[in-house]
Amino acid sequence: MADIAVLRDLPAVPLEPCEKRAARVSSTALVRYRCNEYSVPTRYGFQEVVVKGFVDEVVILRAGKEVARHARSYAESAFVADPLPCRRACEAAI
């Protein structure tokens, strides 16, 4: 019973099992996380973002909103891109 008396309430926000890092999107719309480059839509170039590194994926947020999600790569110097935003940007330019 003594143990129960010292227990605290659970946090209001669930704990996310990830590493969070601040990053800046490059001029080529890439974000570096753990020696790898992950793509984001080009409209976020030169902006500050937060990268959440989970065991199986990398999530990139700008102003609290998700802008990109990729499967996490454990290789070194890997380039991880989502081809759909790139294709949409190319089609819009034509």
C-alpha cells in the first residue's frame, strides 16, 4: 500500500518513443538525420523543422504539423525520398 501512495498520475500527453532533433531544410529540400538525407516538399526549403526519429520511421514536422514521413534508414549517407511530391512539383512546373 505504501507504493500506491507515492505513484503519480500518468502524463496528459502520451510519451512518444522517439528522438527529437531540430534541423533546417536545405536548398535542395532535404533534412539530415543521423547521417542520412530525407526529402521534404520544396516549399519548406530553408525552414526550421523538428525531426522525430522512431525505430522504424522518420517524421518531419514544421510548426507542429507533419510535412514528411519516411521509412527509417540505418545505412550511412543514404538518400531517402518520397517521389510523389517531387513528381507533383515537376508536373506543376510544366
